[in-house]
Amino acid sequence: MTAERLLRLYPPAWRARYGDEFLATVGEARLSVVNVFDIVMVAIDAWLSPDVRNATRAWRPATSGGTGPTNGGGMPMLKAMLRCGRTGSRVTPRDGLIGAGVMLAVSFAFAGAGILLRRSGMPEAGEALKSLAFSVSFVVSMPWWLMKGTPWKAQGVIIGVTLLILIACTWIATRI
Amino acid sequence: MAKKNDDLLAGLGRFSEPALYILISLADGPKHGYAMTQDIEAVAGQRLGPGTLYGAIARLEARGWIEPLAAEDRRRPYRLTAAGQRVLRHRLESLRSVARVGRARLAET
């Protein structure tokens, strides 16, 4: 697998900022399994880390100056979603509200379904659904904020694969 | 103050060690990504993966501890900022204290 293909896993702003030098550093050679794993893990981090998003969003290609220090992230997620529209990102306040709404709705749906299953005599399935509530709601809400602007096909693959991994891990955990 | 700067570097989580290597690598002058990996491998015996390297660079840049220079061809060199020098100096001082205690305890046994 080439680095150019793996680079597509990164957010557009990250690719615009680091893409060229990243490819120059990696070179043309095929990557080892360890390096592929490293690049994939950091791609996930690039989507999720407020630090990395701030660094790449503030980048101005016309100048060579630094981006300046940031507050180091750590903002509560929902607050961040609602603030996006006021901080110059492509995510509007409406997107933030929809994302927050989707996240809350999916969380309540999973938690509610978990409670119902538990009371219906299926405690393991109920616990599994409840434990999935936050992670699934987070992943499902990503198209409205973290992944906005990413091609639908890429969103589908990232969200689909992540959900499959989450469900598989939960399924395995209930059988250990 | 030393404690505060140590905490800042530790706040980079799993990128704190690669970030320390990058700061050390840039302490003797600007380098681009490939030169950093070569230098870090020679100095620390660690080969940073390209993802980890740029994950750490993004965090250091976001904090103003390193800054990019004009690109040379496709490669962009980075240099240590004054804030980065302070963080590195305090971190190395802290590591030296820990090493001193460790060596003293080894000598006791």
C-alpha cells in the first residue's frame, strides 16, 4: 500500500498542511505493516484531536510563520460542536445542533433499548447496547461536524468500519 | 516553573516521547521530517513512524514550541522556538534529576 493512498484517510485540512512534506518524508517505497498501522492510527487521531485540527485549520500556505500556541484542547465535545460555527470552521451552528441532537437521540435510543432488553430477560444484550450508546452516538454524529466536507463514500467507509469494530468488540466482550 | 513545563510536555500523551525526541533533534538547528527521523534514530535508537512523527509535529506546532520555515522543494524544515527551548531545557533538567536518583539508588545496592 502506498503512502498516497493512506494519506486520503486524513482530514482535508491536514492533507493541505502536511500532505506534501509527509509524502516527501515517507518516500516512494512500499510501507511496512508497522508503518501502515502507525499512519492509520494517527489518521484517526487527526480527525479526533482538537490540537491537530487547530494546528491545521490555522495554517496559511502563503506565509511560513508558525501557527501560534493554542489552549491545548480538552473542550467538552458538545460545547465544541456548538461553538464550531463561531470559530471560523466550515461547521455551522445548525450543523453543530444537528450533530448534538443526533448524538443525544442515538445515546437515548441505545440506552433505552438496553434497559428494555434487560427487563425482557436478555441482560447481556441489554448491557452490550448500553455500553455501545456513547461510542455509536459519537461515530454516527461525525458527518455533521468532524467529517463535514469529507466525501460521502469515505464517510461511509470510516463510519461503517468503526461501527463494525465496535459491535464486534462488544460481542466478543459479552462472551468472555 | 519546571514542573509546569514538564506537565505541558506530558500533556501530549502518547506523543510526549516522540515530541521530546523532535525537540532534541531540532536543538542543533532546523531539520525537515526525514532528517529528524534519521537524527532521532542515530541519537536515541528509535525509528519514528511517519504518522507518529507528524502527529507529534502538529502538536508541537500548535503549542508554538516549533515553527515551520519556508519549504525546500516538498520538504519543510522546522525550527525550535524560544518557548520550545524552555520546555526542552526543563524536561531535560527533570530527566537528569531522575537519572541522578536512579544511579544513586543503583550504587547503594
